Amino acid sequence: MRTFLILLSVVVGFLGVTPGAMAGENGPVVIIIKNHKFEPAVVRVPAGKRIELIVENHDKTPEEFESHDLGREKVIAGNGKAVIRIGPLKKGVYRFVGEFHEATAKGQIVAE
């Protein structure tokens, strides 16, 4: 078992993949709207870096991504997607909602 873990560590290091890597470090952050909820509901990103969010709406109805904390709002058509650029963000929690289904569509971005 120990040999397996060492080998796994070498392979992971070789590929440049780090367990627990934050979203947005190596590319866009994808958030999916499904059943009027955001998946994942909490996204961790590095502070001090610009982030590209890709919000994919898998529902048939439109949804509006809205965040007063981020100063962004964007209507996303049913079965559509949108790119939202944010940052660089200071360390903290930034809340967002789906304005058309605010009771269930809630999320946050945590900049660390």
C-alpha cells in the first residue's frame, strides 16, 4: 500500500495535479444550474487572480445570475451558457443568486 501511495504521489506530481487544487487556478470555473440550483453551490478560488466563470443553465427556463457582491448580473437562456469575468478578488465570501428562483438558486464564491 505504501508503494502505491508513493507511486501515486509521483504520478500526480508529474502531471501537475494537486489534490485539493482550487477552482480557477488553471482555467475557467464551471457552475451548472440544474433544477433551479447552482452546482456546486460553493466555489473556492484563489484571491488576487482574475477568474472566468462559465455558467451553464441545464434547465429549460432562463435564469439570471446576480451578485451584488461581485457587481454582476447576467440572464442565461434555458439550455444556454454565459461567461462572466470577475476579479481579481480580495479574500472573502461573495454571494450570488439565481434571481428568477432565488429561494433555491443560491451560491457563493470563496476567495482564499
